[in-house]
Amino acid sequence: MRLGRRVRPPVRFDRHELAGAFGDIGTDFPLLVGMILAAGLDSASVLVMFGLMQVVTGLTYRMPMPVQPLKAMAAIVITQKLAGDVLYGGGLAVGLLMLVLSASGAVDWLARVVPAAVIRGIQFGLGLQLATLALGQYVRAEGALGYGLAATAFLVVVLLLGHRRYPAALVVIALGVLYGLLLRVDGAALVRGVGFTLPQLRVPSPHVVLTGLVVLALPQVPLSLGNSILATRQAAGDLFPDRPLSVRRISLTYAAMNLVNPFFGGVPTCHGSGGLVGHYTFGARTGGSVIIYGLLYLTIGLFLARGFDQVIHVFPLPALGVLLVFEGLALMALIGRLAHAPTEFAVALLLGLVASGLPYGYVIALALGPPLVFLGRRGRSFTLGGQEMPGGAP
């Protein structure tokens, strides 16, 4: 090997990467299903492009860097039942915005001025939202049988989390698939839906790009900057300290995905700290998990999209909800890295509650966080018995 040549990290395909591949499915799959049904999207296009973005990202980063649907956009599309063309226009608009922010150096400036406590707060808020969503909606989705499935899955994760021989996520997914096939899926209808389908080509018009910019892209950008870019870089540094990533690289691949997806019927996508932590929590250490995850969606999109109404029951929400709970808890636990700085820990906790509990909470947290941290640092010392002591001293 020549001196100075950079060695690319390995990509593994073992049972731990396979288990980690399902670490983010509790976030992604319900959002994809919700958008397909609410906006009348072509399921083959959505699933094939989502899977392709996973595979390319796994090969590019060679770590469990996730690809996720844009959450703010997904929520607006699902609740307001917007047309698919507007979603594609919004995806192209957010891709162009992120490209400008990357090329101009604005994301690098944000990385310098936003304190770590703000990022920890955003991570905590997102983790709290994910856990609340899982417990409040997904676990309850199937009634009494669903509660039984969720309780069994929860016990499995508690007993097997970190187990080298029997990865917890694989057992939970196997339980969920067995439950779905036995109780929810019409096997004959699923077989009839087998066939080969390719994504549909589309060209968003300037009008729908402008509409998507106003309705979808602008509400999404603050969340993307906070979670998809800054918090993801922070989580990657926490989990893979020997492989530093720049915010510019993350924002450029974010932009690239959304400059491609709309032309092939793919939903807008991003990276995310929750997904990275989720893959890692359930065993992933390389890009192999993301590639395996992408191949799952590619297979469903290419060969099972015609039976999509049955496929959605193969992965029951109570099982996905349990995985989502542990993803959220792992994300919330990162705030513990501020335990040595009580003032910043308190600020991060406050920002997390703001981000998760208020409308446009991530915008508010990202805007208020830096001055709050600054004020906290200014007031960190106080006088005790005529002598200045560091804040938090007993």
C-alpha cells in the first residue's frame, strides 16, 4: 500500500448490520405509508427511490448514515392531504435551498455559532417526540392484540439489546412479520400483487416548485439545519470519533438527494441524528446496515408495489413502535454528555422541551438556544463568602 493513501472504512454484512438495518424503520415506514396514502403517490416510485438513496448513502459514508423522509414536510402532507406534485416541488425547492446554504458556507457558519448544548437540546426534543409518538399512537394501533405484541417486543429488546448472538431488532422484526402474516395479511392478494414496476419520471413545473417552497420547504429548513445537519454531525462525532464529518458534506448529500428524487417520484429525504443513533443502538457499525435497509425497500418497490395495500400490514405498528421507543431513548440519553456542565445541561433540557412541545419548536430552540447558552455562561460564577466560585459548586 502506498504511503499517504487513504484507506476506505470497511462495509460489513453480518447479523449485527442486519439487525441495525431495522433501527430506523419505526420512523420511516409509517411516514412513507402516510404520504403515499394521503397524497396518492406511486408506491413503486417512492419505495425504489427511498431504497436507492439508502444504498448510495451507505456506500458513500460507509457508516450507518441514515436516509429519512423529511418529517415536517411529511406531517404537512399527511395532515393537509396535499397533492403529490406539491410534495415533489417542495423536495426540489429544499434541495436547491440546501445547495445554496452549502455552497455559500452558511452551514459552516451555523456549525461555528450554535453551541453543543443547543444541539443536545434538539436531539433530546426529537427523541422525546419519537418516544411519545410510538407510545401514544403506534403501540395502541392494533388494540388488545397489538398491546400484547408490543409488550412481547419490549421484553425482547430489554433482554437482548446488545446481545451478540441474537440481535434484539431481528427478533422484534421477526415477531412483527409473523404477527402480520398470520393475522393481517391476505396472502392471496399479496401473491397477486407480485410484479416488476419501475419509478415514474416526472418534471416539477416552476409553479409547483414555488408552491412547494412556500408551503413545505420553508417550514422544513430550520428542522433540517438543526437535526439533519448539525445534530447528525454531532451524533456521528459521538459514535465515530475517529471518522470526523463536516457539516458541508452532510448538507451537500442532503441537497443532492432532493435534486434527484422529485424527477423519479421519490419523496424528499434527509439525514438525521435519530436514524444514526437508531442504527447504532441495534448493532450497526458500518454502511452495510443502510445498504441492507435500502435493498429491502428496493425489493418491495420493484416487485411488490402492486400489492402495497398488503405489504403495509407485514410490519405492524406496535412492533415498529417498540423499536422507535428505544431509538428515542438512545437519542435522549445523549444529553447526559453535558452532565459535567449543569448550566448547559439545564439549557439543553429546556430547549428539548421547547423543541418537542411547541409549534415550530425547533425554529424557536435554534433561535433562542445560542443567547441562552451565552447568558448561562455569563452567570455561571457567583460569590460565596466573598470568594468567587464556579457555578454549580456546592
